[in-house]
Amino acid sequence: MGQIELKSLKGYNCFDFVFKVGRKISNQDALLVVSKKYIENLEIKNIAYNGRKTIFFGVTVPKKIAKKAVMRNRVKRLLRVSIINYFKALSQLDYDIQMKYLIIVWRKVPKHPALINLSDVSPVIDELLNKYLKININTTD
């Protein structure tokens, strides 16, 4: 399949589109929303060039869950790192990933930022993405 390039998904319209048309997979800690469709009306398009596939991703932590910005930002940083690590490991394999846009909504936040680590976030992200890929693995080769 080649390399996977990850870019951040920005703007209310992009997030809204993915939430409307995307497929939702959840567990008790997070919600994964994945869309295979292009955003026609917006500037962002999923392009494949030089053998690289571009996936746009966004992470969000609701203010209702984490009141303090420090906590929300800490969780968002950990989510971004775990997504990047997952796709870096996956790019070594020959999967045809059927996703254009990806959003993760984190639902569980500890009382203090120091109490959450990458080792807490990565297994949850791995579980959600594996659940999605097991359902949508392209076996035509």
C-alpha cells in the first residue's frame, strides 16, 4: 500500500461532515468516527500522491468531560501520538485502509493530567482501530 500520511482535520464543517456520514465505533473510553467519503464542498480532499495515502484525523475531548484546558490538551496530545504510532506501525503492513477521515472523541478523563499516560491511551486507540480494520479489511489481491 505504501506510506500513510496523516494530516490534521480542521474546522467545524469538516468535523460536522464526518460525524454526519461517518461510521461510529465505541468502547467505554472513546468513540471512533470514520468516513470513507470525500468532502466535496470543502477545501480538504483526500489525495494519494507519490504512493502515499493521506488520512485526515481529528481528536476531541469535550469540555463537559474535562473542565480544565490543561487536561483536555494533555489527552489530545496523547491521542495524536498514539494515532501516529498506530499508523506508522500499520504502514509496514500491506493493508488497503478504507478511510479518508478519522475522529476520536475521548470520554474518560482522570482528575489530574499526570495520572494519564501514553500507556493508558494507546491500547484504547489500538482496540478501536483494530475493530474497524477487522470489519473493513480489503482481501482482494
